[in-house]
Amino acid sequence: MENNTKLIHGYRAFDETTGASSIPIYQCSTFKQTSIKEGQPYTYSRFGNPTRAALEEAVAAMENGNYAVAFASGMSAISAVLLSFDQGDHLVMCKSIYGGTFQLVNEVMQRFGIEITFVDETDLTAWEEAIRPNTKGLYLETPSNPLLSVTDIAGVVSIAKAHGLVTMIDNTFMTPQFQNPLDLGVDIVIHSATKFINGHSDVVAGLVITDDPVWHEQIFLQQKVLGGILGVEDCWLTMRGLKTMGLRMEQSVRSAEKISQMLEQHPAVKKVNYPGLKSHPGYEIQKQQASSGGAVLSFELADQEAVFAFAEALKIPIAAVSLGGVESILSYPVTMSHACVPKEEREKQGVTDGLLRLSVGIEDTADLLADLTQALAKIEEKIEK
Ligand SMILES: *Cc1c(COP(=O)(O)O)cnc(C)c1O
């Protein structure tokens, strides 16, 4: 079964008791028990709810996994995974990591005595060299945000296997449509379903998928005791969004490819970061581990003045944090995701005053190209490439 069919039929997408063409919203906290003598599959909605179970089953199917657990946000999912480690454990993580994860690690995990080393994610030697006797896991996120650097997933997995370590990946940018890390040997896959999986900028949600029954039991326990369950209405909306993920991603990627090519040729653009471009340093690895470059790209204009002139002239994309909606979203890391990072550190990471990130929506490609082109024309200063 290919992905678009699988999105509609690859799991129990219909209600088995009534035949309803969409899984009902089981709006209940508790379940009347047939007898107080014994338990039954559903007893209390924090422990399990049929609507949530349906979403979990759907997402597990899309990631080719056995188990999935749905959380109240991507951060809730990440917390459940990372807080499974013990005091004294050490983890290795890619340095270009989602800002919330960075904050969780630095401001919460360190308090619990879990040590972290950040490495240059593109350098396999750096991953290997960071491993210590108390290292328990390797955590990756590829392509990275906002510079779209690519980590060799199979390379990191083979290092992990040689040292008996667990691998975790934040697969939000690629979606299960384009990258299935479990197939590459990764143990735990995490998504912020807020982004492309739900796809409509109207839900905050997170998911953890695994094939390992022991890890599943642990993540399920974390969901139960930390309590960060996804509410039933949001489960329903996410399932509704998921069904069109394939079609949405196809359209967005088609535009992202054309846009990145146009930007690469444009005299006002200093640099384009898109793993689907041949000029991207991670292009070959991306091609091996994912079936597209995705729908997110970033590019650099001359300076802040150019950024402001461009953003002001742009008509279609909304200026916002987040990504993965049906609408194109333009983000400015300097005032948004990286606002708390000191300028010097930010620039060292490559997040300059001229950097913009674009999450490409499902608008018509020609309209997006025309809008971006007219906005670029508003930047007077042309840069020598
Ligand atoms: C948005 C995002 C998160 C956090 O997800 P929330 O749903 O906002 O909690 C984590 N990782 C990546 C890559 C993201 O883009």
C-alpha cells in the first residue's frame, strides 16, 4: 500500500461498532465498568481513550511502527522520552536542536543530574567521540532548524548499536511521509504533530512512536504519570489533518523545490538552505534517508534592513512562529526562535540578522513564486554572491 492509500485505509480509520466514517470523539473522563470485580480496556481517559487510541494507531502505521503514544504537545512528547533517563546518565545530542528541547535539557534535565553533550550533528566522529562510559542515548533532529543541516541517521544508528545505546529522533520536519527513522534502525521517533501531521495550524500535539515493547511501556507510563495526554478533540482534529498529509506535502514540496531554485539564482539572496538542492552539503545523505527535501527552507538576505523591507512587501505567507500549516509561514529566527540567544552565539551558529525561514504551504506555486519575487525586488541593495 502506498502512502496516500495507507493514510485512509492503513489502520482502523472507521468506527467498528457503528460504521461511522470518522472515529467518534469519546468525550468522557471515565467509563462505566461492567463489573467492579475486574478491569476492562478503557477505565479512565488519562490511562486510555478510544479516540486517542485511534490516532495512536494511525500514526504508528504511518511510521511503520508497532506503538505510538499521543501527547499534549511536541514538548510533552520530548519530555516524556528524555525524563525516562536516570540521574547520572549521559546523552549526546545534536547542537542545532529545537529551542524548547535545548531549554528542557539545560534548565530541567541538568537539575535531575542527567548530563548532556552537544555535538556538530553533521560530523559522525564527533558523535562517536562524545560517548562516555555513562552514555545511554543519542538524540538527533534532522534536518535541523533553522539551517536545515542534515545528520546521517544510519551513521548515528550504527555508532549507537556498536555502543549499546538507544537512538531518539525528532522527525517533525520530514514527517512520516518522507522519512521513516524506525526503518533505519532508530529506536524512538518523536513528532510535534502541531506542524505537518495536523497541518492546519489549529492544534498543538505531540507523538512518540517505537517498535520496542519495553520502551513503549516506559513511554506509556510517562504519559500516564506525567499526565500530558492529548485531548480528544485535538486527537480527532489531528486524525482529520493526517488524512491529507500526503497531498499537502506533495504540493508544499513541489513549491519548496521551485522556490529554493528561484532564491538560489536571485541576486538579493546570499544563501539558500534546502536539503533538496544539489548545492546543499547534506544533499546526498538526505537523498538516501528521505524521499524529499521537505517543505521548509531558510535563506539569507544582506542584513536586517533587507529582511524588514522584504517581509513588509510579502503578501501571501503569514509572519509567525511555527511551521507546517496549509498557509505558508515566514519566520524571523532573530526575533522569534532565537530571541533569547545572545547575538554572538547566534551568529556563531549561523543564525544571522539576514536569515529567514519559510515553511511552504499548499498555495499555488506560481502565486508563491510571484509574491516572493515581487518582495525581493523591494530590496534595493543587491549583494555580490
Ligand atoms: C515545534 C517543534 C517542537 C515542539 O513542539 P510543540 O508541539 O510546539 O510542543 C519540537 N521539535 C520541533 C522540530 C518543532 O518544530
